[in-house]
Amino acid sequence: MRDTGLLGRLIQHLRCLPGVGPKTAQRMAFHLLQKDREGARALAETLLQAIDRIGQCSRCRTLTEKPLCDICADPARDSSLVCIVENPSDVWIIEQATVFKGLYFVLHGRLSPLDGIGPGELGLDQLERQLATSDIKELVLATNSTVEGEATAFFIGELARKHHVQASRIAHGVPMGGELEFIDSGTLLHAFNGRRTI
Amino acid sequence: MRDTGLLGRLIQHLRCLPGVGPKTAQRMAFHLLQKDREGARALAETLLQAIDRIGQCSRCRTLTEKPLCDICADPARDSSLVCIVENPSDVWIIEQATVFKGLYFVLHGRLSPLDGIGPGELGLDQLERQLATSDIKELVLATNSTVEGEATAFFIGELARKHHVQASRIAHGVPMGGELEFIDSGTLLHAFNGRRTI
């Protein structure tokens, strides 16, 4: 009975969810079948719809079911300001946390030559066309603060300079509410180097 | 963009999974759509099949896609020994951990008069018919060690006695490898009361 049968297959497939191991998958399967078949059906149907219909925005490459995402299609957004992020989830995070009113451009990764990820894979040719043809005045580089994220930010900064567009990097330093005692030395060094006169 | 649209609905529906909050649901949705559409499709399709086809075994009430589950249908299992458990997941746990070779009977809950769960909801009429008509010699009561689980075990024990069938309760005590220092007093009291001569 254990790993064969429909129930075993369901448990197996639930493990494709990030962070879900065999025990959690088992708990999820039993929960859905015993307590929430309605919810499970809605989940499965929405998931199928999402796989079929959600693609990339033709302008900013974020995930959307439309040709142009809601942000790019919104005339109230400031199209002269473009924030560069690594993942579509970063767009959500920034939208939820900040009052940024510009547009986005999603790289779907970062430069990583060893993994075969170059400018082409990140859509930088598309970004360059936008830099050349549209009214972009500033790129806000919000790639992650990893070695590869920094390298990607630097590369795109150079691209912006080539097209006489201003580039800025989001600030890195001590998180709000963070105590110095618990901050790693790299962040602290960054915070000191980036200090501002008050 | 935030909570509307297909992506927002997918994130919402993922929250019907146990232990999945808004952040995890968001991470799952982006992971499936960006990295594992194949897996997501397989998951959705298997989930729909499971909802449609998985029901209860006519004999032991566990979850199965067949009229009779694999355990009940296996002629090598000892049908004179029946283990009573609260949930179908308990069957899996016991199958994975022990060498129990009897059959099971799944209550899908425990006696809880305040919540309107009586003997009828737990299928005890069906169990009583089995006690009266089949060759059951022993019921192993493996309901959880909660107040309600104990009450349920006691109730079913009385049922067994009425039909001259032996009833046993699984042992409760100090877990294997457990240190006394970290055991709660209720378990320790139980372990002392249930001590055995060696």
C-alpha cells in the first residue's frame, strides 16, 4: 500500500512544493482528502489554470496572465523610473513594502557565467532596447546583495551609463530595528562605508 | 495587482494546505510557476484524480481508491487481529513503523459528545457487526493518548467485551531513547504504573 496507488502518488507529487518533505506531504494529503476536498479541488483547478495562462509580461518580464502586467499597464505609474529585480516575487515584496511608483524589470536570475547565465538569459538585450527607445531616466538596481547580485547590478549600471541613464543601488546596511550585536561584519562594514551626514 | 488576478488566487488557494501561511503560499506559487511547471501540472492532475476517486474502504474505512483497500484485500494479513485507529494517517504510520500483520479499523475521529461525535459517526455500528459476524479474536486499541482517545478506547473495549472479543491497549510510557529528565509527569506516572517484570 505504502508508495503505490493514487494516495502514494499524491504524497509523492506534493513533495514538488518547496520545503515539503515526506512527512509534511503525507499530512497535507490526508488533510486535503479528509477535511478539505472543496479547497483541494479549487487549488488543483486554479493551479492548472495558472500553469496554462500565466506567462511573462512583454515589457517587464514579471509573471502575469495578461500580455502586459497590471503595473506596466497602469498609466499612473512613473515610466521614467525602472526597478531591476531578480525574481517576480521581488516585485510583490517591493509593492507590499514600499511606495515605489515606477515600473519594474525582472531578470529571472542573475549573471552567473559558470551556470551559463549571461546577459541574454536575463533579457538584458530587451532592457537595452528599452533604455535606448523609451523615456527611462533612472534604473534602481535592487538585485540581491550576493556576489552575483552585485556583479549583475554593476553590469547593468554600466549598461545604463552607456545609454546616459542614471543608475542607483538600493541601500544596504543595518536593518531597521536591528541591534548591532546581531549584525554580521560584512553588513556592518557596508553600513559604515555607506554612512550619511545627518 | 496584489490580491487580484490568477496569481493572487493561486496564492490564496495554496493556503488551504495545512501549515501554509501567506508568505509560504507566495513562495510556493512562484516556485511552481518559475521552476517546476511540469511538477505543478502533475500535482494538480493527481489531486483532482485523488479527490474524485479516493473514498473509504468498505471494510476498514481507511482512504483508498478501491472498494476494498490493499490491506483488507491481502489474504496474508491476519483477519483475527484488528487495530483500531483514529485516522487513516495512523494506518500509514503503523505500517511504516511496526510489523503488525492484522487488519485495521479507522474511526475518522474520536468520541466527543460535545462536538456531536457519537458512536454512529465513528462507524462503531459497522465495527459491532464485524465483531458479531467475523472471526475477530483481538482488538488492538491504538487511539491517541488524549482524554477523548482514552474514552473512545474504553468504549470500544466494552463493545469488544460484549461480543466476547479480547481487547488490548497499546503501551504508553517513556519513548525509546527518551531521557527521564525531558518526559512529562503524566507519561512518567503511566510508565511506572505500567511497569513489567523483567
